[in-house]
Amino acid sequence: MALYVQKYGGTSVGSIERIEAVADKLKSFHDAGHQLVVAVSAMSGETNRLIALAKGITESPDPREMDVLVSTGEQVTIALLAMALQKRGIMARSFTGWQVGIKTDSAFMKARIEDIETDGMRKVLDAGGIVIVAGFQGIDSDNNITTLGRGGSDTTGVALAAALKADECQIYTDVDGVYTTDPRVVPAARRMEQVTFEEMLEMASLGSKVLQIRSVEFAGKYKVPLRVLSSLKEGNGTLITMEEMGSVENPVISGIAFNRDEAKITVKGVPDIPGVASRILGPVSDANVEVDMIVQNVSDDGTTDFTFTVNRGDYKKALTILNNVSNELNAREVSGTDDICKVSMVGVGMRSHAGVASKMFKVLADENINILAITTSEIKISVVIAEKYLELAVRALHTAFGLDAETVTG
Ligand code: ADP
Ligand code: ASP
Ligand code: MG
């Protein structure tokens, strides 16, 4: 008998039929004698619908009230799933975040879980019942409802598994595992049997939304065995592992991630003197805008062009800030664009293989794709390119690095 925490995402609970199918699945685990704690998302589309309602009233809703609003989606699905289980003769009890005691900090819309009480859940488990917990939400020390950021139900699942010391945290979604890249963009993408935490962390942070990055961080920190599986199809899914495979088996590149949520701002012709970077980026960070890539080109007339990328949602704000300070900076011009994207290749095998970057640049050049910015770290290389080339770039790289399903064995 094992204790599993299972998380079901929006598509998996997207209709009454799907909820009934999840209940059937849970029943079979329960019948086999396993203990189950289940975290669920809102029905697919519901969180977006709620956000749109708020935007119908104001462009910048109060974050506290946003969390009161968007947390309602998950309250619907926990109750429906509990009813579906009860209909099958299984004792089931639903809990919202505050009822189960998911304590977070007070950063509305991106709160972090600090503590989880387990007594209430243990009581239901000990009585032979299934515990159903609303994903994505918690409560701060002043009893405000908080939410964990988009995709946050993954983190609820992993945090519950850590708190309960579950045997495994199983993330059930609409794909049957973690793929070499988003299978919706590259049909030849291949499911990975396993992927290291390190790689998964990079993939998630670089845009693969199959797991929220914080869920991966949490799993790494608390050593939670984590698996991604399909709620619709049987299979082993993908195990996120602590260990690297033997170095011989390590592919150089494990996966390709991409992010459309990007924009780029260039400040041209600023004097190339100490402190210029901080004078450009200081006001941006004071406005709570996160800067991702930074590129500085030096010209020979003593001026420099400074380019950086931000989330697309922060683009207008950042551009306005820079336009306001451009006189003070003695800048020749401030310009920007939000039709760019970031494509990243990830692999622990990069540590022991040279030439990955040059091969990547050659593949993109052969497709006539211009690179606008580059960053690298030990196990990843990211490039910024025009968004219209995203699919082309990802598919070409996927093929060139031998990731396509037909060409990969084992
Ligand atoms: P859920 O609602 O279950 O949380 P999400 O939509 O958040 O599901 O995440 C699953 C989706 O992630 C898939 O449908 C797929 O399009 C996307 N995805 C992006 N990158 C990958 C990847 N490398 N492997 C698998 N799925 C990926
Ligand atoms: N319902 C929330 C969202 O759409 C949380 C989640 O599904 O993980 O972001
Ligand atoms: Mg998700």
C-alpha cells in the first residue's frame, strides 16, 4: 500500500465526463489499497474566464481581490470530484486551501507555500477516505486568500506530497509525460522515460509549461519523487530523477523549450561610462519589472547600445520608463518590439560536449533565422529570435540534434 498525491490539471477535469473518468481512476487506486490525496485545478478555461471578468472592470485589479476571484475555480472542481467519488461508494472529502491549512506568504497572485498542516488530511486517510484539495490556493497569516501563480496546482500537489512524505507525486495532465519539446508544436517530439531535476528545472523556467517551475524546485528541495502522466492514457509517464544517467547514455541535448512571452527594449547611443547599466536597469527594477537577457554592444565613438528582454506583459511599462529617463541617460534613441520569442536548448550532456552553441547557430543560419540575443549557462543555450520563426527554429533544432522520434532509439 502506498500513499500517492495525484494532481489533475484543467483539461483532466474540464467536463463532467472527465471528472467522472478521474473518479473511476481514483477508485481503481483506492480499490487496490492505496491512500490518495488529490489536488485539482479549475476546469479548463475557467481561470482565464475569471481573469477576463476582472479585466472587464479594471485594467489593474487589486491583487488581493484577484485571488479571491480566481481561487473560486478550484472550489468548484473539488466539490464535483468529491460527489463523483461518493456516488461510487467511496468516502471523499474536499478541502479548500485554507481549510486544509496551506499557509503562504502574502504575495498575492504569486504566493509561496510556507507550511502545510497534515492532521486533517491524515484523519480522512486513516478513516479510509480520499482527500481532495483545491490546487493553486492558500491562505496568508492574516487569513487572506492567496494564489500561487499560473499553473500553481502543480506546486500544491508537490507541496502536499512533501508535507505528507508521499511515496510519489503524480501529475496527471493532457500529455503522457515530459517530451523533448512541446508535442503540440513538434509532432515528432519524443516522450522521455526520465529527465533529471536540473534539466526539468531549466525546461520549466525557459517556458515548458508542463510543470510550474516552483513545483520542480519544491520537489528537488524536499526530494519528492515526481512523475508526469496522462489522465487519459495508460503508461509510465516521465519520472523526474535526482541522478543523471550514465554519462555514455546522456544525450547532449535533452530538450528544447521556448517562450513567446518575451519583449525586447534597446537603448541606443548611451555614453559608454561606468554605471550606465545600473542607470538603465535601476528604474526598471524599481518598477518591479524583471529583466531576463542583457546584451551590450560597444561602438567606437564612446557610446554603447544596450538591449534587454522582459516579459511581454511588462513591455509597455518598461518602454514608458525608458522613454522617461532617456534624456537623463543622454540616449540617442529608445526602441523596442514585442514580436520576439526565446528558444532554448537544455541538456546536462552539454557539460561534456563542446560545439553545441556553434551547431545551434549554424542550424538557425541555414534557415535564415537571425539571432537577436544569446545567453548560455552550463546546461542551456538560449537565443532570442523573431516570433514568426519560432516553430521553424524549434523543429529544425529538434531534427538537427537527433531528437525526432523516428531517429532516436531506446
Ligand atoms: P494542466 O492543465 O494539466 O496543468 P498544462 O496545459 O499546464 O496542463 O500543461 C500541459 C501542456 O504543456 C501540454 O498540453 C503541452 O502542450 C505543454 N508542454 C510544453 N512543453 C512540453 C513538454 N516538453 N512536454 C510535454 N508537454 C509540454
Ligand atoms: N487554475 C490555475 C491556472 O489556470 C492553476 C492551475 O491550473 O494549475 O493557472
Ligand atoms: Mg499546468
